[in-house]
Amino acid sequence: MSAMSEARSKPTGGRDGHYIVTGYATTFNKYYKLFEKPDMIYYEQVDRHAFDKADMRDVVMLYNHDGRVVARTTNGTLTIKPDDTGLQVQADLSCTDVSRLTYDEIDSGLTPQMSMGFSVRKDQITTKEANGRIVVYRTILEIARLFDVSSVSFPANPGTVI
């Protein structure tokens, strides 16, 4: 093995030579404002049990929901599990130059939060009127499939962290 390939197989960057990141791609049972218009405010939350039946067999980690895959559940570099706080994510970003760059961007605070790409099987929506505006509350009860988790610049859910 050459010195160059040996150096690539044993990354020395990151904190203590490791490129592991942890975070939450969503939180549970806490409404967050998804968007606001002059006549409407739309809040959303994810139920604690929304992932109980979700298809999470092959989930990828991306940067801002775009670009190259930096970790993946099927190769063991990405672990995802719901806990009492939210959807907990742990990723080993040591595999490629792109994944190590993503680690550096997370570590430096450029992408300090997370998001997720998913499809919904079941939700519940309630509305009310307040001060001449429609206020919508959506609770995601069941996720059908989780496609990706991403480190992001601007999350939909400000309660996320990585």
C-alpha cells in the first residue's frame, strides 16, 4: 500500500481524527412554523410514533438535500433511530473527499442544522381563525418512507441540530 492510499484510508482530520457527526433530522411533538402568508400561518409537527412503520431500509445523507451522497444506511455509514427527542442521526463522514468536506462544513458551523426528505402516509390537520388569519396545525402521524436526511443551511424545523 502506498503512503498516499494509506493516508486516504486512515483520515487524520476531524476532531480526534474522526469524522462522526450526530444530530436530529426532526423533533417530535413540537410545532414549528413551516410558513406564513398575510392570510395564513402554517404549523407542523411530527408525532413521536410517525416512524414506527416507516420504510427506512435505504436512507442517504445529503448536503442541503442535493448533491452527492455522503453517508448511507445500507453501507453502515449512517444510523437513524427515533428516540424521545426526535429522529436521531449518526453519520461517519470519512469515506470520500466530499463527505469529509461536508464534515468540515458542519464542524465550522456553515450547516448547523438538519432536514429530511420523506413521504407521508397519514397526517391530521386542524384549522382555526385568529385575528383574521387562518392558522393551520398539521401533525404528521405516519411517515411512509424516509428518503434522506441532510445537513442544511436553513431547516424547515428550527429545532433540529447537527
